Amino acid sequence: MKLCLLLSGPSVVFGFQHAHENLLGMQLGRYRHSKNQLRVSEQRVFRRNKILKQPFASSDNRVLLSDKGDAVDYETPVAAINGTAQGLIVTNFYRVPSDGFLDASDGGVDSISLSKLFSIEDITRLRLGAQNVTLPVALMMLDPEKYPTQSRARKAIRQRSICLCRCKDKNDALEFNELGKVIARVYPGDIIGFQRRAGSDYYAVEGVPYRPPPFEVPVVFEDDHMAIVNKPAGIVVYRAEGGRGGGARAGGHGRDTLLSALSFVLMPSNFTIGFDDDDQNVPLKRPHPVHRLDRPTSGLMVVAKTKSAAVHLAQQFEYRKARKTYCAIVNGSPIPQENEESPSKWYTINHDLDGKSAITKWRRLQKVHSLRGKNGQLTLLELKPETGENRRYHQLRRHMAWVCKSPIIGDTTYDDEDESALRFRERGLFLCSNEIELEHPFYNTPSGRKIWRDMDRSVQSHGDAMLREDADTGMVIVKARIELPEKFQSFIERERSRAKKFMEAEE
């Protein structure tokens, strides 16, 4: 006996079936969105419709067999066609030859014969024939590069990525209403489809009741291989592990992390599998950040959308090929009195941290008088970490506080808890990663260079980001820059105004 009780007022759902609890919880959660969440949802739908005009197939957008002809398509990219469940679309399909899996000479199709893949014993054991094979065997024969072994084919099937269309007539609609199974048999005329989640809000793992994040994550740059987003201050990149890593009830961050939010603000990669030099360059099931920012720090985060991009981008951060620029407001003035004549000069801090080399370059952008600042001053700085491999833990914050004796405003860890520092703690940390430059993970590969040369130059500008070819190295570079958060300028103006009023009153 199943019992589900829905109470008015505070949303409460009682049930003895886990699936019903998830479904009802998702439905009720839609009515509990704040205005900010609704705005994020509307923005997500707009982005999805703008990039993917028809995410789901309708009756007016059917693909008929007669439109594709009788030829066997090796791996045919298709328009959005419904998969086996709501939210799934078929992006590629394979058509089984009408005469079955014969030699390559039959029909002019470069198909691999059964005798080349399996021994006589395996053919007998699996009861394989030219017109009757298992689904894993059919995938191996139709796409041996993507499915070189039965294990690889079975894995894709168990991941619910393979579906079947048992069309008998050319005028039948191309409808994939059968989910592929390892034991399923494939016959001549059948069509095997590769399906995935459609739309940015279906990037997440199936079956988990995801909800839009309660915060906005602006997208600065995005293509099929990577993305650059603007992380808000106060948001963690990953949720903590152990006891704090679970849901919010366990004292963790729940799903209010950047990692969880990325599935709702980024589009799934449409990169075609099998045409790149690297056979591991397949889209990730969900976008993944390749580096970290501290929770109170805001700014640019680089995200990978394919496996090879994740490796390539992570290596750039590991070996300091990615160049990052930060801006911070510090308490006091780190410039020595004797160097006030050249305020825009670059300074270098070479101070070991945790027994390892740590180098930071910085320069002053602006200085203002402040009644609450150390020695009556606040300073806006531009900082560039220059450490060899990995930037040291809290490198910028510790260098400013320990070496320059000018801690970053709002740094509750290294501000020495003096009277001046305590006055600024309520505004949060004034540290932002506002510029980043790194090599593109795909356009510098052999196959990517071909696409880059033929690319329309108008698509190389992406608002606050741009793609360009370095004149010295010839590498394709991604550079993104954002404006500082509004709180930076408002804070500086407020402190300047208060100091000005005080000095005028003194006169």
C-alpha cells in the first residue's frame, strides 16, 4: 500500500516510496523559489532557447526514414529527436544495413565482418549471424573506433545512452522508444541512437532532484570545450568532504556550491565524438572546475566540458601557464614612503610560504584617505601570483598581511584583529580574480587548428572574453576580463567621502 499525503501551508510530503518523494519534492520546490531563483531560471531558459532552438522534437519536427535514404550512416548527427524519456534527445544514430552485417564489399559499406571480430566459438555461443546480432556487437561493428571492445559497448548501454528504433517502413517517424539493453538483439533496418540529456538544466545526473541555485553565476565565455564563469563571493567551489560534505542538515554546503550550479548555467557540449585526434576527448557528464577560489573570493573560474579539456586546463594551472590577475583593497599603504614618487611601479614579493618558494607581483591602482584605515589610508592593488608550479595556500592574503603589513580588507584570518581591521569585517573580503589568460584546450590540437583557420572571426569575441592567436608562439589564447564587483567602488567612495567631510569640518 502506497500512501502520499500533501499538506497545505509549509510544504510537507510523506510517502513510503522514494521515487514519489523525489517527484513531489521537485514539484513543490518550484513554488518555493525566491524571485532571484526565478530570475536565474528564466535566464537559463533564455540561454538554452538561444543556443538550442528546438531542444525537444515535436510532431512537426519528425525525421522520417525516407528523408535519410537507404544508405548506412556511420554516425549521423541529427537534429533534436526525443529519446526514451522526457528530457533526453538523440544526437547521433547508426542504421543497421538492410542486408545485415556482411563483408565490406556488400553495398559499399566499410563494415567489419563477424569473423574478424569473434572466434567461431564466440559466434556460436552468442548465436551471432549476419542478420541477428546483440546490441554490443552491433555497436562494435558500426563504430569500431568508439566501441573497440564489448566492454566499452556494454558500458555505454548500461549508462542508458543507447536506444533503439524498430522502424519497419521508410515513412515511419524516427522514434526511439526502446531503451537499449545488453541482451537486446539487433536486426536489419533497426536504428541505434545515442542519447543524452538536453538543455542546461539536464546536465546533472539523472534521478537526483536538482534545483536551480539560489545565486547567479554569470557566464563570461563558453564553447563546446570550456567555459569561464564569474563566481560570486561567499560560494564554495566544492562542498566539503566527510561530515560537512553532505546536505545542509549535516552542517555541509548541500548543493549550494559552484559545482552544482554549473549544470544550470552552462550548455552541454555538442562536440562530436570520434573526429578528434584524442579518442578521450568526449564530453563530460557535467561541467567541472579545473582550479579553486577561496569561498570569500569572487571572480573568474575556468570550467572544463570535455575530458581532454579537463586534463589540458588542469596542467596549465599546475605548471603556471595560466596567467591570473587579482584586484584587492588593502588596509593601509604597502608602498614605502621613499617610493611614493612612482606609485604605478610593479613591486615583487619573494617570500617563502610553508617552506616553498612564493612570488607575487603587485602595483598600486588607487589610494584613498579613510578615517578607519591604517594610517588613514586604503589602497586598491593589482596582484599577479608568479609562483613556479602551484600557487601557495592563501599566497596573496599572507603576502599582503605578513610582508607588506597591509592585510586585505575583510580578511578575518590574517588581519591581526586590530581595531582598524575589526571595523571592516562586516563587508566581506575585498579580493577578486578579475582577469585570466590561458591556452585554449582544443584549438591548439591538430584537428582544432583546422577548425580555427576556417572559423568566422566574428565569433572570436565573446563579450568580456576573446580568442586570439599569439603572435610569438602561434598558440590560440583565451583572455577574459571582468569589472570589479560594485562593492569595491562603493566602498572606496564611501571612505573617501567620510574622510573629506571630516577634513572639511576640521578646517
